Amino acid sequence: EAGVVQSPRYKIIEKKQPVAFWCNPISGHNTLYWYLQNLGQGPELLIRYENEEAVDDSQLPKDRFSAERLKGVDSTLKIQPAELGDSAVYLCASSLGGENEQYFGPGTRLTVT
Amino acid sequence: QKEVEQNSGPLSVPEGAIASLNCTYSDRGSQSFFWYRQYSGKSPELIMSIYSNGDKEDGRFTAQLNKASQYVSLLIRDSQPSDSATYLCAVNSRAWVRGFKTIFGAGTRLFVKA
């Protein structure tokens, strides 16, 4: 069974530029999470989807971040415009729903210069 | 007070010893708990989940949960150098938004000496 797929794996952009990350969850997993992880810290939740509905986006900086999960499968996270402080690893995870185990993709390492 | 706390380490143990990793959480209503392993430069990998008080064993790993004391621990028996990684504790804390919110600790770095 394929795991969570993310792309790109690495991205270097200049500040004020837009950037987008894509995630394909494990087949059949209706819950999808986007996390941000800074060096030496645990992942911090940005947004949680149940099917196509964003059920928790309370930690998403909505002035510059947006996300969508069309048709309840793939998801895209966008930053526009990027700031230096956005440099981090962006992780996507999926689960069967409820409070079940979450499985992570390889992440996207973003560097904003 | 952080919602999920872990000792940052590093915790250093000799090969073959038992490594004990601890995690405390603040939300008494939390119902599900997870341990993840994260190698440097990689994403978190699920090791164990635990939902009920007591012990849960899976190979060399044992998760222990004590809801009354609000702590969860991970024991690694017969530690191997390949176990050297950061171990993340995750707790599904109660939240007004659709029931729960997953909160991770900052992780404990484990170093197993050959």
C-alpha cells in the first residue's frame, strides 16, 4: 500500500513569492492534516480536513496561507506571499478518521531567502 | 505550561539496555496517545498507539499509559544503535472544534551507544 505522497520535497523561493505544496493521502483515509515543523520542535497543526471539509483551521495564518482539498482526496497548501519565517518543513499526514493513527508523508522542506 | 511535555534529552543508553522515554500532558480529557520516531531529516514514523490505561507491547517497544497521573511512556528493550532518533509523543487533546486536536511534544533525542 502506497504511503502519503508529497511534492515537491524541497523548495527554495525568495520572500514575497508564492509557493504551493501538494499532498496525496493514503487511499481510503478521509482525514488529512497539514503540519509545520521547525527544527527541534514537534509538528504543529495548521489544518485538519475530514473529507473535503476543513474542520480545524484555527492555527492557519489566513492572511497568507490557504488550503483546499477538492473531492476529499488530494490537498494543496499555499503560501502567498512567503516570509522568511515560513522556512520550515511542511508535513502532510492522513488517517482513517476519528482519533486513529496518523501516517506522515516525507514532507516539503521550504527555504525562504 | 506546555500541553505536551517531553524531556529534550539527549538520553544516552548503551546498546542492549532499556531506554525509557516519558511524556506528560495537561488535558485530563485526552483519550488517544501516540509515539513517533523521527530520524534526522526524515518525517515522523508511527511506533505505537495507546488508548487505555496500562501497558501495550509491540516487539521491543512497550507503551505505558496512566491517565490519572497524565503521563505516557515508551520503553525500548534491547536498544540498538539504529534506535538513535528523536521520539515524539502526540496526544489527541479535547478541543471545541470537532472534538479533538493533535498536539505533539518537542521530542526526546535518544542516542544508543554501540
